[in-house]
Amino acid sequence: MVRGRPREFDAEIALDRVLPVFWRDGFEGASVQELAEAAGVSKPSLYAAYGNKEALYLAALKRYADAHIADRVARLEAEPDGREAMRQFMRTTVATYTDRSHPSGCLVVTGTTTSDSAAVPEAVRNALCGSMRAAATVIESRLARAQRDGQLSASADPAALAAYFNTVMAGLSVQAKAGADREALLSVVDEAMRGWPTVL
Amino acid sequence: MVRGRPREFDAEIALDRVLPVFWRDGFEGASVQELAEAAGVSKPSLYAAYGNKEALYLAALKRYADAHIADRVARLEAEPDGREAMRQFMRTTVATYTDRSHPSGCLVVTGTTTSDSAAVPEAVRNALCGSMRAAATVIESRLARAQRDGQLSASADPAALAAYFNTVMAGLSVQAKAGADREALLSVVDEAMRGWPTVL
DNA sequence: TATGTATATTACCGATCGGTACAGAAAACG
DNA sequence: CGTTTTCTGTACCGATCGGTAATATACATA
């Protein structure tokens, strides 16, 4: 058994409560005071559990990936038709971005947009850019697979197309934060899918 | 003649020097101290000239629109071919977003992404959302004109298409801030133009 | 029960935030 | 000239920032 006084809160649950604050306000915008209150824990307890604001943010980012991205990626790879997979991926992304049970938009996009301030640690910026690149890579490999399956024109460039879809989704996050409603964003998805290079 | 001691600095020039700070760091991220140093003016002088941080930001936003958006819009409307106009609009936008002589990305997109923090005044948020809507409106009317000119399919929805292009450009700003280079973003523009509904 | 260890809480640290009171300085008036 | 008016920089305001020292508390071990 562990010695000493046992912790009175679950660090995982605290992280779940901290996440939406970072999601809404970004790294700088979220104060440690606010984070502690959201977690229902005193500030020193939060520091004891996670070290500092930077480490807490990185933990929240990982939590975000596991709880709000992973299942969408799984569905992207489970759907056999490449075009439908991409379409549904963007549609579920819109659903997430406009889900009122948590902040609008994407934590990664919000974080990236505010990451070149001097107050944002380099590790945070690197992690965010890494998440962005990871998303592009996941999409690219799915598009390459669709190309092998004859669902995407052989002349298409999966990397360029992945960068395109990734950019559209970043834009969707911005629009969601600006207050666009779900239907408007789903309409954007329809327009974005017009660019899909079909097999002739 | 005006009585009293004359101002020793040009408020317009000061605004030009303040602009890139807001551009890079957003409303919250930019400190008044930093803004004053960038303007080459003491903090009370800046307050005497503009009132407070909120008014200074709104002035900088207007300056941004005049100096970094207006000419692109003018070219959008000057180019007779609708499709080429839209394409060049996005290409010059990419050029602006990746111009190393000032911060990357778009001040409006950066501002919007960080605007639902409590520290951002409602007037600032409203002005940013207004700029976003204005951009969509400009694009929509250009698309409607292209449709009248027979350069865009009659079945196309100019409003939906404008929302789409606006979203792509917001995404381009995010990517530019994340460090994407100009060629990568121009490639995204090429992909985005594939969605153009041509006349059959 | 006594001891060692890890927690929780209060209260505080220096630094910085947006914003300003104050006093000196420079011009237009009489 | 003196007066009035407005701008200038210094120095400061209370509040908040991220982070922590100090101490009381609760458990496992011995």
C-alpha cells in the first residue's frame, strides 16, 4: 500500500473538469485559479497533482485526444467507402464543434491560434502543432487507402488533399467559435466534398 | 489654433505600430505595456490618445481592414472572371497570411478564436464577428454576380458557397499561424477551387 | 500508540495586469 | 510677461497572474 495521506480527489476526474476551461480559453486565457475552481480542488492540490500549468495543459490535450478525437478517427477508418468516410468524419466533427455540452470549436485549433505569444511554453506549441500534423497524417493515409480501393482518382494527391480537408476543418472550428450554427457548417461540409476527385 | 501643448507623436503612426502586436497576440494576449513600447510612446500618452485598450483594439481593427483587406476586396471586384477573381482572392490572401513583414494569419480570425473569454469586451467580439460576416457578404455578392455573368452554375447557392470559401480562408489563417509555408497553402487553394460549380 | 509520509489548506511571494493621479513641460492666449 | 490648456513621463493604484512556503491533517506502518 501507498504510505501517507490518500488523495481526496480523482486526478482523472479533475482533468475532465479542467479540460473545458482550456478548451474555451486556451492556455493563456485560462487562469490557474479558474482551473482549480472548475476541478473543485484548491490550487496547491492541482499543482501537487500535475506540477504546473504547462504539464496540466499537456495532460488535458492528451485527454482531449482520447475523449473527443479518437472515436471519430476510428469511424473514419471503419467506414469502408473512402468518400463516405471522409464526409462522415467532417460531419461528426461539425457535431462535436457545435455540441453545446462543451465549448465550441476545437481545442487544438484554439490553442494553435494563440500559441505564438511569448507566454505559451514551447512544449505546448510543439504538442499543438504535432496534433495538427497528426490529424493531417491520419487523413492522408485514409485517402491513400481510398485511392488503392479505387474510390479516389489515381491522379489525386493524398497529401495535398489531406492538407485541404484539414484546413477546412480548422476553418469549421473558427466558424463554430464565431457562433455559426450546425446546419450552416454542415452545408460547408457539403460544399467541401464537391472537391472530392472522383474516379472517371 | 488649438490651445495647449501639441502632441509629440502621430496617432496614426502609433496605430500602425500597435497593430502587429494585436495581430500576433490577440486582444487579451497583448499587454498595454507592450503596445505602448511598440508605439514608442508612454502608456498614459496611449490612453490619452485612444481612451482604453478596447478602443485601441477597435481602432487597430479598422486600420487592419483599410490597410490589409480593402485592396484584396477591390481586386476581387475588379477581376471580370468570377472564378479567376475568387481564385486570385484566395491566393493574395495566402500571400498576406504568410508575408514575413508582419504577423502570420489573419487578425480577425485570431481575434475571433479568442473572443469568448470573459476578458474580451463584448464590443470587440461583436466587431470581430461583424468583420467575419462582412467578408462572407462580400464574397457572396461577388459569387452572385459571377452567376449572373454565366461563370457559375445556376444551380449553385452563392450564400452557401460564400460560407464555404470564407471557412477555407479561416482555415488558411490557422495553418499559417501553425507555421505552414506559402506553397502548401497555395496547394490548398488549388484543392479548394475544385469545388467551384462550373457551368455545364 | 508513536512515527513517517503524503496530502489539504491558508496565506503569501514577486511580477504583471489595465488604468490613473500627479507634477513638470510646451505651446496658444491675454 | 503670466495664465490657461494640453501633453509628457514617473510613479503608483488595486487586482490578478503563476507558483509556493508553512502548517495542519489523515492514513500506513512499526
